Amino acid sequence: MLPLMTYARSILIPCGSPGTFHCVSRCVRRAFLCGEDRLTGHSFEHRRQWVEDRIHELAEIFGVAIWGYAVMSNHLHVVVQTVPEAVARWSAEEVAQRWMRLFPRRDQDGQVRAEVLAGNAPRIKELRERLANLSWFMRCLVEPIARAANKEDICRGRFWEGRFKCQSLLDDNAVLAAMAYVDLNPVRAKICDTVETSKHTSAHERLIEIEQDSA
């Protein structure tokens, strides 16, 4: 098993720095992210799609590349690369539009809000940094899932552990090892027998894309 570093984020991931990271978020209070609660028989399998859809959505908004993910019964893995140099090339208008996709407002006209936001240079600078920031990416990934799960469970309180665990991947071999570890997690946990049947993982998604390309 790959060890996960627990150093302070400011030491492990300097603000605005590029890098590739293996991140893990775990549920608390014996909460089920997905899977089936054997005590109650209640299935949470549909939540896997929530997480997978959110990962894909954020990949289109943040300055990141997703190299791997796996949605498990009480935690999730994601291998993500931050690409601040790409975010630096975005116009103020693009930064504003991407941020509005993250935090839409029904009480304001979208076009007016975008124009006002794009014209606020200090705010755009702040948002540009956030859109290349790993902690903001993980926050925007887990918080909506927690709200939806708590609503469905008819409860309040923390759904995830306070801090996600993170390992910095310093070279290509480390990235490949993390990707393999994440992709094989459902098989190792005996959720499925093969990678081909490990739904809601990056490996399964890649296999589907290969099949579609060869069809």
C-alpha cells in the first residue's frame, strides 16, 4: 500500500505550484459513500455516479488533469495534476465564467455578474489561484457530495474527515504506481473480479473509450 503523507498543505503543496498528487477522502461516522449497508440493507450504489460525474465536471473547470480515480464504499481516490501554467493563460473573462460554473447564482443575471467579476482584477487574481489549487479542487469535489448525502440520509454534521490525505508524486514512476494502485483498488477490495468490471474507476472509463475508438 502506498504511504500517504500528512504534512501541512503549505509545506507539501506550495500555493500555485504544479505537481501530481494521490489524494484520498474518507467518510466519518460510519457513513457510506457508496456500497450497501449490511445492517440495514440500504444501498448507496447510486452515489458512485455522483462522485464520478463531479470529478468530470471539475476537470472541465479547474486547471487540472485527472490521471486516475476510484470510488469506494467509504472513501474515494483521485490522482490529480495541478497545471497553474494553463490557468495563467486564461483571460479574465474565462476565469470569471469558470468560477460561475462552480458557484452559480440564481438571484443575479449571469452576463452582468461575469462582466463585473472579470473587471475586478484583484478578485480575478484570487480566483485564478484557486482554480489551480489542489485544496480548492478537493473542497469543490467533496462538499456537494456531502450535502447531497446528508440530505438523502436526513441528517446533519460532517460527512468527510476534516482533511484529505495526500501524497506528492515526484516522478513518472510514482505517478504510474499510484494510478495502478487506484485502478486496482476495487479488485483488491473484492468489490469486483477484474479491472474490466470495476465500474466508477478511471481504468473502466479508459477501457470503454478504447472499445469505442476501435468500434
